[in-house]
Amino acid sequence: MSQKAKTAKESYVVMTELVLPNDTNTFGNLMGGRLMYWMDIAAALAAMKHCAAPVVTASVDNISFENPIKLGNVVHIEAKVSRAFNSSMEVHMKVWGEDAIQQYRYKSNEAYYTFVALDPNGRSRPVPQLVPETEEEKDLFESALRRRQLRLILGGKMKPSDATELKALFQL
Ligand SMILES: CC(C)(COP(=O)(O)OP(=O)(O)OC[C@H]1O[C@@H](n2cnc3c(N)ncnc32)[C@H](O)[C@@H]1OP(=O)(O)O)[C@@H](O)C(=O)NCCC(=O)NCCS
């Protein structure tokens, strides 16, 4: 049975955390691993809102940390499904640091995580299609096909010769 398509904004989640001493490295910055853990939870919540089913993390794309987040600063993780495929969903995240005392915000990084919806027997199950509305959502939706092919090749799940979207990108 086909499921009703949902908009990207219906999956929108913001997670807010305060960076405490136990979250930091010896430079007093938030540890990358702790941030990736929080991002995993925020992204999983967005994916679950989209498909109304339990999900597992299938893959995490490369993450570049542009700016460190300091001890005592606030972390905001914005997560939204950027495209749904058959049983998998790509979630796009933007991560911001905030100095709540000096009152400024700065971008830390962006990332894509992929989740797969599972049925009660632990098998992958279909998810609703995603309808992008804003220009940014449409751009993310279009480019998601290329990112999917790249991650499936890197994960050994697709032959490079089958990656038509990626080939088109390099044959301009
Ligand atoms: C993710 C998982 C369910 C996929 O299992 P699978 O046997 O490859 O399942 P399927 O072949 O039916 O593929 C299901 C979906 O997973 C996607 N997928 C599989 N490997 C992937 C990868 N490395 N990156 C992105 N998506 C992937 C497939 O593209 C497919 O998506 P689609 O249905 O939208 O086309 C399975 O590998 C798993 O359970 N992994 C462990 C998840 C986990 O425990 N995560 C927490 C970290 S330990």
C-alpha cells in the first residue's frame, strides 16, 4: 500500500545541547564524537517523524568540522529529511554553535546521515516519498541522487558503472 507523501518541513527537528566539561577535549572544545552522537539522534528523530517507524543508521557521509564549539556554548542541530527513496531516507543537518552570553551564533558544520526504516521483523520497509517546497529543499532533493550513488559505491553496494547520475556530473 502506497503511503501519503510528506513535506520536508514535517520532519524538521531542532536539538539543543549545552557543552559541559565532560563533552570536551583537552582544548576545551566539543569532541567530534560527542557531536556526531547528538547528530545521530537528531537525524534519527527527523527520519522517524517522516516515516512513523523505527529506523537504523545505514551510513554517515564525511563530516568536516569548520569551527570548534567551545565549552559553555550551546549547540543547535537542525535536521530535516532531504529525500526519501524506497526504504531509506537521507537527512540533512546544519550544526550551529551559540555563545548565549555574548549573544552570537556561528556555523559549525553540515552533514548527511542515511536511515533505513524497519518493520517489526527487522526487515527494511517502504517509506513515504518526500515533497520539497523551498528552493533549498529542492536543491537538496535534486542533489540527493548523486550523494546516494556515491555512498552506495563507497559502501560496496553499487557498481561505479551503474552510477548514472554521478557519470552525468563528470561528463559536462
Ligand atoms: C542498513 C541495513 C538495514 C541495510 O540492509 P540491507 O540488507 O543492505 O538492506 P537492503 O538491501 O534491503 O537495502 C535497504 C536500504 O538500505 C540502503 N543502504 C544499504 N546500505 C547502505 C549504505 N551503506 N549507505 C546508504 N544506504 C544504504 C539501500 O540503498 C536500501 O535503500 P532503498 O530501499 O531506499 O533503496 C543493514 O545493513 C543494517 O541493519 N545495518 C546496521 C544498522 C545499524 O545497526 N546501525 C547502527 C550503527 S551500529
